[in-house]
Amino acid sequence: MDLLNLCLTSTYFQYNGKHCKQLHGTAMGSPVSVVVAKSSCKTSRNEPSQLTNEHYHSGYAKLTTPLQPYTKTKSTIFTNTSTDKEIEVNGKILFLDCLVTRDNNKLRTTIYRKPTHTDRLLDRLSYNPTSHKATTIRTLTRRAQLVCDPPDSLTAEIKYLDNVFNKNNYNRDFIRHSTYRNSEPNVTNTNSTPVITATIPHIKGTSQTIARIP
């Protein structure tokens, strides 16, 4: 417990030429932060009991009254955290990178992009490994398949992505081979021989040649 207390109260960093000490929360990237976060999640089950039944049920569960009573009461209890909320507008609400639309009591989902989004991706002509460029396409097409529903939403997103990939100098064959396929079988490595991994700096042309050596 003494060691844990030392780790959580001795987080220092440098910002704008000054040395600072973190007063709340845990350090990003610290191994102990994960353990503490999981522990705090277990204690969060007691949160409703901290709120009055009137505020909790009317402002959070039944939604029969505005959310202000709930958020105001929660802010007075948890002074080091802020409560944010998203309100449905014209049948639409944002959740992370997903836009949820209510249509005849059914939910439609598609990808949401901020107004500041520029469609700028890792360019095909950039000095980066080819695998990173393929992962860029695979990640975005996989996200589209996971989020977009119904099918017409997915079709529109794939068409949009094709245009974005073209603007970033990706050719048609590379896009086709790098697109995520959710029907790909899982390949299990049955080779019991230990695999030795060597990491080297990326050198255009040379790194790809070395990677193909069996």
C-alpha cells in the first residue's frame, strides 16, 4: 500500500518550461493506472445511492424531467469530475464517432465526422511502411462495416471512403486488397517453433525486401 501510494502521489511532468505535479487522477501510460481504474469502476456501483431517488429517477432513468437535477447533484458530490451530456436534436444524437438517428422507432447508425475533419490520411507517397498504409484503409473500412446500419448507410460510407482514399493517392488495386473483409477466416498458428522477431528502422525499399525473406 505504501508503494501504491508513492506511485499515485509522485507523478511529475514538465510543461511550458515548468515542472508540475499531478494532483488528481492517475498518470496516462502508467501501468498502475489500469489497476486503479478497474478498482474505481467497481466502486461506481454505489453512485446511485449517493443521489436522491427524486434526482436519479426523474433526471436519469425515466427521463420524465430535464437532466439538470441529476447533473447538478452529481457535480456537487464528485467535485473533481465534470458531467457532460448530449441532447437529441431533430431525432439525432452523437456518440463518439457514431451518429445515431431515430427513424420510426428504429435506430440508424452511421459515421460522424467533426466539422474540422479534412479527409487527410497517411498519404500513399509518404515515407512510411506499406503495412501502415494498408492498415489505414483496413481500419476505416472495418469501422464502416461495424458502425453503419442499415445497408444503404454502409454503401454511402464506402463510396465516401473511396473518394478519400483517391485524394490521398491510393490506387484502386491497393484499396481493393487492403479493404477489410469480415468473412476472412481466423488463422491459427500451429507452429510450435519459437518465433524470433527483429526490429529495424524503416528504410524504403529495403525493409519490404527483408520482410519477405522466409
